[in-house]
Amino acid sequence: MSGRKEIAVCKYPFIQSNGQRIYFPYMSDKNVAAPPRGSEVFVGNLPRDLFEDELVPLFSQVDLIYKLRLMMDFTESTRGFAFVQYHTIEAAYKAIERFNNYPIRKKSNGSVRITVQISLDNCKLFFGNIPKDKSSEAIEAQLRNIIGGITKVFVYADTKNPILNRGFAFVEFESHAMAAITRRKLLSGIFDLWGNENKRICVDWAEPEPIVNPAIMNRVKFLFS
């Protein structure tokens, strides 16, 4: 293990799960509320040998970090990107303003500049090709029976025949990480839900809802107040 990794382990303890190193200082504190959607930023173009010992002090300059997830490969190097979650949406946008295009490392022909932007934080999956004769209760029960971390299941009735569904559903999960793990595990996006070989269920990301900068929202409220 290199010196850099040893520093990261000693000073900023993490857990490793599903290809991620997770720095989560509030894990044992049940009194700290989970941050709202839109409080996480994506950090890209990271050097493969850059770890928590550099990321945590840097992004803590904006505000307290709620959680940092560093994506890893099988060689114990990073995959060049991470996710930093703050306690508020405002802090996330401050991080973007301050660190997008930030020169995190110097090199002989210039600097390595990182990209920072709002994480899509998509927690919803689309399930297509569902048998139309299944009720919303039956669909939800079957999904919950084989998948963990579900918070809501959305099934829509056929407009011409309300007894039937429209052949698809949206499933919302506790977190983006849980949705991503589920999608990856379900046989590369396609799996057999009801044992019908001729009608396999397709799974993919649902279109995420847009996240609006709080500063813009405050301006809109001011204009229309």
C-alpha cells in the first residue's frame, strides 16, 4: 500500500462497498438529518492517485461534508471521479462556483483541473414491458419481494381500459446508490420477473427531475412576490 493511501486510511476513515470508498463522518450519529436532493456534487477529472487526504480538506473549505464517495477500480486506484454531498443545496452550489475548473494538481505542462457539477442523484428506475394484466398491487408486491430499498412504486392505468396497466412502472429507491446497484444487478438491465420467457422486463434509468439553483428560486420568488 502506498503512503498516500495510508494517510487517507488513518486520517479519514472510510468503508468500502460496491466499488466505492465512502467517507461518512455522521454514520453513527442518528441525530443528523439526511440532506435534501440536490446537495451532492459530481467531481470529475481526478488524478487516479488522489484520495480522501486531498479531497476532504479541499471540499470542506466550502462547508461541512456530509458524505464523500470515491469510485474505485479493481487495482485499488480511483476511477477518476467522486461524489461529495453537503448538508444543504446552497453549499453544493458554492462548491461548484469555487472548484469547477480548479487546478488540483500541477504538472510540467500545466495543471490538472477538476470538473464540479450538480449530481443528477437519480433515485428512480423505469421498468418496461410489464404484463398489462397485472394489478398495481401485484406489481409492487413482486418488485418488493425481489428488490430492496424501494420507497415507492408508480403504476399507471390504461386510458382505454382502467383494469389494465400501461405496461410500465417507475420505481423510486432510498438513494441513487441503491438504484444504481439494483440496475447493475438485474442482468445488465433485463431480467425475468414473472417467469415469462417471451416477455422479459426491461430496466433503465428514469428521466431525473431537474434541480434548480436556490439563488434562482429566490430571485423568482422576489419577482413574483
